[in-house]
Amino acid sequence: MADFINSFWDLYVSGLVAFGLLFCLVVLVTNMTSKESGEPKLQGHVWDENLREYNNPLPRWWLYLFWATVIFSIFYLYLFPGFGNRHSNPADPEKDRGLRAQYAQEVFDAEGTYGPIFARYQGISVETLAKDPDAVATGQRLFLTYCAQCHGSLGQGSRGFPNLTDGDWLYGGDPETIKGSISEGRAGMMTPLGGTLTADEIKDAANYVRSLSNLSHDAARAARGRDIFTGKGTCLTCHGADGKGAVAMGISMGVPAMGLLGAPNLTDSVWLYDNSEDAIIEGITRGRNAGPGSLTNNMPAWKDFLGEAKVHVLAAYVYSLSNK
Ligand code: HEC
Ligand code: HEC
């Protein structure tokens, strides 16, 4: 995304523009030279029994207008600049009027206008900011631009993308953790267990997981699955012995080097992914964010792209969603 304006696109755009102009000129010139004298000829076709059309030249006034627009467009495109990035002058920033310099100028101007507002917000705690309607409105605009495509325009989430409004958290809903999620990004890692467990054991474990949130299940399988969950399957190391998830277990029980675990609570009715037996089996078999062959799903890191101040305002907006 960083650079659409490399030299290939520059030439490509210039070529297209030049071709378009040339085409207009050819149309104009061929129409100028086909002067008709005497009786105008008829076009070949006939509609509605007797409706015919003369092959008259274009009206003069229309033709001159056409010439004028073509000539205008040449100047316009040169100044715009429509012939690629002609005005770029990276060696001398003072004289650089290229697209990159224009963009940098606009960013600079926007920083001048909005920078002080964000700087002021940054000095206010997330909890307090979440009660300030202006700050929340600013956060919402940022959210709609950068976050809504995954989390939904109201933060309601969808399959694979957590709901941010329900007070149920993979990583934690306190201001610092929300900020951490946005700044650093998240990629909850679940080890693939297809190599450790047999297909039957995985099916048992899936039935046990479904029993935890009162979904239909095979009772005999679920009973065996319970032992797999706390034993051979090692599920408990991340989801907790009772399946209540990493947040409920407290971070200290996770692997400190891995940071926050993000293993979901499996006992509630909130599901991040599809809760059908087949989908759960696939998740256990392939694992998540655990290298080749596993399923992947990430929260991107925003610290570098948006900067601390905007992340702070976004955290306040996200916090406000579940703390009305
Ligand atoms: C490309 C899709 C995508 C975008 C864009 C995105 N997120 Fe996320 N986000 C995710 C996924 C996926 C997760 C869950 C990560 C996991 O399962 O480990 C997540 C997790 C989170 C969490 C942690 C939720 C919890 O339960 O602990 C927060 C907070 C969050 N996102 C906020 C944001 C904000 C704010 C933005 C905009 C700056 C944003 N996200 C943009 C995909 C996205
Ligand atoms: C290394 C830690 C770890 C282990 C071991 C682990 N999980 Fe997970 N599990 C996770 C994480 C993290 C996620 C969330 C993945 C994501 O955010 O994309 C998850 C997701 C899930 C989900 C999806 C939950 C939802 O809401 O959609 C199920 C079901 C699940 N695990 C069951 C199990 C079972 C059963 C086992 C044992 C056979 C197991 N897990 C072992 C960490 C683990």
C-alpha cells in the first residue's frame, strides 16, 4: 500500500492519458476533413418503416467546443498533474510540487489542525475520555475508517472477528489491554493437535467443548473428551481446567514469553468461530496461527501506522462500547 506512485504507474497513467487525447484529436480531424457538399447523404438504416437518418457533418459550434475542451485538457492535465508525477523534484524539496510532496503537505496541514486536539486527548485517561462525546465521536470516525471492515460498523464483530461491545474479552477489557491489542496487534495461537490426538479423540474433545456451552452433544464422547481436555490434549494449559479461558485464568497462568494468550472462554454462549462439531474438529486438528497448515486470523498492529495518540482515542471509543 505504501507506494502506488512508482515509475511504472507513472508511465502507465501518462500513456493512457496521451492515448485518450490522441484518440479525441483523430476523431476531430477526420470529422473536419469530411466536408459535405450538395445533398446530404442518407445513412443506410431504416426504423419504424420509414424513419431514416442523414449523414450530416457535426455542427460547427459543437466541433469548436470539442477542440476547446481538448486544448483545455492538455493544460489542465499538465498542471494537475495528469501526465504522471511530472512535477516531482525530490532533490529540491522547496520546488517539489509532485504528488508525494502534495500528500506530505496535506498530512502536515492536517497534523497542524488535529495534532493539538489529539495531544490534549492523550493527556486524559481512557475511562474519562470514553465519557467525552467529542472524543468518542472522533474515535468512532477512526473506527469506521480503520476497524469497521473487520469488527463491523458498530463493533459487533462477525465470525472470526471479536465482538467489541459485549464485555466478553479474549485479551481483556481494561484500558491498558485494549490499548495493547490495538497497538501491538493480536494473533491468538492454538497448537495443532492433529498429530498428538487420534481423530476419535479429537471428536471426543469437540463433543466435550460443545457440552460446556450446553450445545447438543454425544454424552459418552463428551465424558471421554473431558479427560482429553485436561490430559493428553493439553487444552487446559491455555483454556484453563474448567475451560473458562485465558482472561479468567489471569495472565500469570499463561506463558509469559508469549504475552497474553487470548484463549477464549469455552463455557459461554459467545463464539469467535463456527461452533459446529466439524468446525471445532478442524480448529483442534489444524490449530490457529501456529505456522504452516494451521488456520490463521490476525489483528493487525496499528502503533506505527496510526501513532500513539490515535490509538489512545480508539481505545477510549472501544472502551465506551461495553462501558455505557
Ligand atoms: C484485518 C481485520 C482487523 C482489523 C482491520 C482490525 N481488527 Fe481488531 N481484531 C481482529 C481479529 C481477528 C482479532 C482477534 C485476534 C485473535 O483472535 O487473537 C481482533 C481483536 C481485537 C481486539 C481484542 C478483543 C478482545 O476480545 O480482547 C481489539 C480491542 C480490537 N481488535 C480492536 C480493533 C481496533 C480498534 C481496530 C482499528 C484500529 C481493529 N481492531 C482493526 C481483526 C481486525
Ligand atoms: C497453546 C494454547 C492452546 C491450546 C493448547 C489449545 N487452545 Fe484452543 N484456542 C487457543 C486460542 C489462543 C484460541 C483463539 C484463536 C484465535 O483467536 O484465532 C483457541 C480457540 C479455540 C476454540 C474456538 C473458540 C471459539 O470461540 O470459536 C476452540 C473450540 C478451542 N480452542 C478448543 C480447544 C481444545 C478442545 C483444545 C485441546 C484439544 C485446545 N483448544 C487447545 C489456545 C489454545
